[in-house]
Amino acid sequence: MLIESLFNLKEREMIYQIRCSYCGCYMGEKEAPANAFAIKMELLGLPIETHSICGQCRRFILEDIRSISIKGDDHEQR
Ligand SMILES: [Zn+2]
């Protein structure tokens, strides 16, 4: 049964490619338990990706957040 084989796959650890979700740069790999999404990607022969944020984008976004909170009145634009 297809459902049973998917269930068995879930017991495995899979290799995820970590990518920055902002600039798309490659950040390495990690091992994590399989999930339905990863199994589907593997069945399709596609790389299993998970998203994180690289140091450069983190700094950029933190600065962005800080500049928004300094302005303070962005909430009243709508
Ligand atoms: Zn990045």
C-alpha cells in the first residue's frame, strides 16, 4: 500500500539542503526526520530544501525592522 510505504519513510532521517529564504544562497545541509513534504520532493527527484536566513540577510532585516520601529507611525498609513 502506498500509505504504508509513506509511513515507513517517515521513520527515516533525511538530508535537507538549507537555503537562505531571502537571497537564496546555499547554507549547508542538515539531517532531520522526514516529513510529508520532504518525501514528496524525494519521490519527484527534487532536492529537499529547508529555509533559514544567512548572516548577511539577518543583519539587513534587523536593520530594516529597527528603522521601521524608529519611525513608529507606519501603522497609521492604512
Ligand atoms: Zn541571505
